[in-house]
Amino acid sequence: MKIALIGATGFVGTALVAELLQRGHPVTALVRNPAKLPPQQNLSAKALDASDADAVAAAVKGHDAVISAFNPGWDAPELYAQFMKGHDAIVAGVEQSGVTRLLVVGGAGSLFVAPGVQMVDTPEFAAHVPPNIIPGAKAARDALTSLRGNTALAWTFLSPPALLAPGERTGRYRLGGEQLLMAGDAPAGISVADLAVAIVDEIETPRHVRARFTVATA
């Protein structure tokens, strides 16, 4: 499959590039600075302003699927507004392009920890997450809410578990839905390499179309 990947130089994006190329998928990496990506077979890098829907449409046209790991940066000024502007432009641009398959990598904050209670709204979240990240977590939650009403795209939203870290690729993970996955009494985690495995598995064999899912270490 020919995949357009927005945010290919970020933490998740870098792992996705490796996983997609390992499986033989040609990748168009759409990033702010293409010079950050070393040349690799089956990888082309193009500059993209993700907040420009027309530019997104032109860049992703002709691909089989789009994966968005977009994040304006945790230290970006007006993070919430920039996050939502980019997300909305990406969705609009993919719609314009004629590509129907979109997978968005969101945050764990919108996962539910109790009936009607999302993690981002708990005192524990505010106590343990750096203050600069909270606007991004709230934006990712609102991006999911916006996507839920989209019937034009075969979209999927992936929320990582609470703990996402560097680590080896095992190829093993367990699936969840709307609730935060746990490991006993503690929040579960996953390596970014295995998160990439789960994302590419979903692209190759869609199981969560117009739905959100989460994953954690098996």
C-alpha cells in the first residue's frame, strides 16, 4: 500500500516509518523539514504545512491511506489552537483528496477511567502530566469528538496507553476500546515500536473503522 504519513519525524512517526518500510509499503513522509529524514528505499519526503487543507489534499492525493501522527510540538505556543487547526485541516484535506482511509494517532487522555470520566479530567492526570502537555491532551480529545461525526472518511482513531516509551519490537500487544488499559492496579504501557506494529496492522487489516481503539503490551 502507498501510505502518506503526516508527522514522520516525531516519536511515533519515526517508529511508523521503520515499521511501514520493513513491511514493504512505499511511504510519503509529510513533514515540516524533509532534511531531517535520511534517504531510504521506498521513502520520499515532502514539506507540508499541515494547517493548510489544500496543501494536505495535494500531498496525499493518490495514496491508499493516510496516517496522521501530527503534533505541533508540546512546547508550541497556543498548543490547543494549533493542534485543532492542524487536525481539522488534515481531515478536510484528506476528504478533498479522494482518499477515504485515515488513521489518526491521538492521545491517552481521552480514554475512560470510570463511567463518563476521561483520564484528562482527573486530578491524577493534572498532577502527573507536565502542564504544557495538558492543552494537547484536551485537543486530542476534542479531535476524536469531531471525528466521531465524520461519515465521509473510513477513519480510525488510536489512543496509546498511558505509558508509551522507547523499547524493542516484540510484535505482541492486546487490544482495547474506550477504556484505559491496566496492568494490575497500574496503567498499562507499550513500546513505541509495538505501537507502530498495531497501527500498521490496522491499516493492513482494518478492524476499527469509524471507531477508536487502544493497545497495550500483551
